[in-house]
Amino acid sequence: MNPLPLDKYVFAEFPLVCPGYGTNIIVQNYEPEIMYLLRNNADSSDVAGPWPGSVGMYVANLTGTTTYHVFAANPATDCQTIMSEKPIVSAAQPPSADTKIVAEYPIGPAGHATNVIVLNGSPDELYILRNDANDELYAGPWPSTVGLYTGPLYETTTFNVLAFIEGGAGCEAELLEKATVTIQEGALATNDDRLAQGVNVYPHPNDGSFDLQLQNDIVGEYVFTVYDFSGNIVTQETISKAENQFQKHYDLSHVATGIYTLTLRALDGSRSKAFNARRRLVIKN
């Protein structure tokens, strides 16, 4: 029997391993008669096995990136070979628990929604927004460039954020900082609230390329404006919204990294009243 049929594949269950954790090297579609021995590819030293393919070959205590190979043998026939796939496992550091988060709009009436923003997050990490009382999932996993949207809230809620590295064993950390969104009891949503709660910028923060989403019952014309920190107009246009939902893509990738202000001014013809909404726009180029 050939110990290396063509449909075999060797892979690391987790290609990244954080301190205190390990991973299995797995032979996919293994043959039950074959024994598999895991070796360090640098010097062919034995690491795990020989074991049947039903047993994952475990590696731990990595201090750096290591390449492995698998020696496959049939004890009954002395047929043996080194499998061609060479999985690589890298040692990694878990996310920092000191990464800061902030609620974009921390106070509002019943039904208020906002984004929880990860400040200076790592591009290698993903983030999950959870209710701090019971770890119920609210948003994510998303990169730090995307605001973690709370959805409508009807009571004051404190959130925590779990950071993790995708594909990493033990590579996660709950951020120490919490974000609280306060719902003002008895407060009624104003017309401005009605507009503001239906405005979303995605992703946020972003590199200047983003989508503007409007979800409300205010149809008609809107004046869309972006101001820089000094109050200068970066871009301005009139958009027409004919339905409850509206979405448009914008590209401001030419502007400098910084905090900008996005405003929307809508005229509800049935009330002859201008409604206003404002959002902070964080651009990281």
C-alpha cells in the first residue's frame, strides 16, 4: 500500500499559537493502516508519533516559526515516505488587553443606537462586541476599521470587547476598558433623533472609502457635508432619498488622517422642518 495516496493533505489546525497553547498537525483522509510521525523539518528530529492518522500530532511551547514534515510508513510492508505537504506553525503574542474603546454617541433616548469604536486596534486582530452583563454577542467579529454597531438600545448597557487573532490558538483577550451607552429614561426621540438613529457609516473608522446608509421614513432631499477639524468643507452634495432605505459609496481617500464631521440636513416636506444629524468620521490613511 502506498502511504501517500494523492488525496492526502497535511495541515496545522491552528497556524498561530499563543503562549500556553498548542495545535494539532492533522493528516486529512488518512489511511488506517499507515502510521504517521511528525518531525521538525529543519533537522528531522521527532516531535510526535508515530501514531495512526486518527490521532492529531500535537505541538506546543513554540518560541518561533517552525516548519514540520510528516514521515508516513506502513509497518506491514515497510513502505515509507516523507509527505510533500510541510505545515508551518508560528508563535504569536495574544492581543493587548489595554487597547482603548469608546462609544461614539454614549447618551441617547430609548431606541438610541451607536457604534463602539476600537482605537488604535491591530490590523491582525478581529473584535467582538458583547453585553458586559452576560457576554451576549452584539456585533462582530470585525476588524478595528469597522465600528461595532450596538443596534437600538432601550436600557443603559455596558459593553465589553473581545479581541482575537483569527486562526490562532489561545490568541484572544477581553479588553480591560468598557463602553457604557446611557439611555435617558422618559426621554422622547426628537425629529433630529429620528434621523440620526437611521444614519450609519460603514466601515468606521475607515481609510476614506465608506458607505453612507440611511434607514428612516424621512424621504426627500438631504444635504450631505463633511467638515475637517477646522470647520472647512471637504465635500458637499445634495442627495435624493425616495425610499426608507438609501445607500451610497464615498471615496475620500485623498484626505489626511484625522477626525472629520459628517452632517446631514433633511427637509421633511410634510412638516416644513429641517432635520439634522451629525456623525464623527475617523479616517486613518
